[in-house]
Amino acid sequence: MGNAASRLLEVEPVDAIERVKKTLVELDIEGIQTAVREALDGGNAPLDIALRGLGEGMKDIGELFQSEEYYLADLVLAGETMKEGMAVLEPLISGDGASRKGPVVLFTVKGDVHDIGKNLVVTMLSAAGFKVVDLGVDVAETRVVDALRESGASLLGMSVLITPMISSIGDVVDAIKEAGLRERVRIAVGGACTTPELVEKFGLDALGRDAVEAVGIFEEWETKKA
């Protein structure tokens, strides 16, 4: 009986994390905070819940999106659902920087105020264990350079949704080069108007065509960091 009880206690926290994952995949925005709190009450570490519950859940959602079982609206709802779950966890894991990945600096370029795609990447990266520096929208290149210096980040993601602001990509790259930071910073771009040709034109390192692909890019770069 004692051994059986011990095994049950060992399994219970895993089951609680699985419930968090299932709640997220089902896009249950009303139930996600309850599931997260139950996982915490069951003795699970906040970072484990974020990574194995929310993070793994978003991976499953990404696969459903890529197989066209989920659509963009589902992906956006998934991001909002995960934000609700992270709202419970973030205060508990914010001081655990040593075990997190990154940092990654994210922003929407100067002159562009669209943020849905960027916010989704921010949320997904946070759930995947990254420390994210979110500069917001309409961000001047000088702020980008300042953020890279202050955070020590070597990973950068910029969002461009409208064609007239494509030139802002070049402004950011030029500013990073002038600051002497280009050699240590990998730059990804995403957004409705971005193309592989733009990546080549501005000398960028990657194109993320959706939030799922963007997270995969940063995960790959993180594994290659010294």
C-alpha cells in the first residue's frame, strides 16, 4: 500500500500538468487559470507548468495549425488562452532567470502599429522558457540598439505588417551595424509583407512566416549559442 501510494503521489503532478496542456489545446480560456492553479497546488514547479504544460500545449497547437486543423483565429485564441495561464505563473518564475532561455528582443518596426503576430510570438516564446524583451510597436532603431546593449541579447525578432514600412528593416540593420553589434546578433523578420527576398536584400538571418515557425527559429538558434 505504501509503495502504491508513493507511486500515486509521483504521478499526480504529471497528470496536473497534462490537464494544463489539454485545457490549452482545447482553447478553454475560461478554465486555463483554474488548471494552472490546480497544478501549482499539486506541487508542480511554475517553470515546469509553463514549459511542459503551456509550452508543450502550444507545440501541439502549432502542429494542428500546420496541418490546417486549426486556423489563424484558433492560433490567436490559443495565444490569449496561454496569456491567461502565464498571468498566474509569471510572477512566480520571473526571478528564475538562470533557468530561462534567451533573452530575445522583439518589436514591430517604426511606423507600424500592428501587434497581433508579435504578441503571439512573445507569448509562445515565454511559454517555451525564453526571457522576452518586448519593445512594443512603432519602435525606432535607436531603441532596438539600446535594448540589445542593456539586455545582452543575441537574438532579435522584428515584425513588419505594412509595405510602406519595409524600409524600417534596413534602418534597424544599419543601426545595429553602426553600433558594432551585428556580428553577435541573429535577426529574424516576420509579417504579412515579408518575403525571402527581403531577408536576402537586408542581410537578415531568417524569415518566420507564422508564430509557430518563428518560435522554431529561436529554439534552433538558442541550441547553437555558445
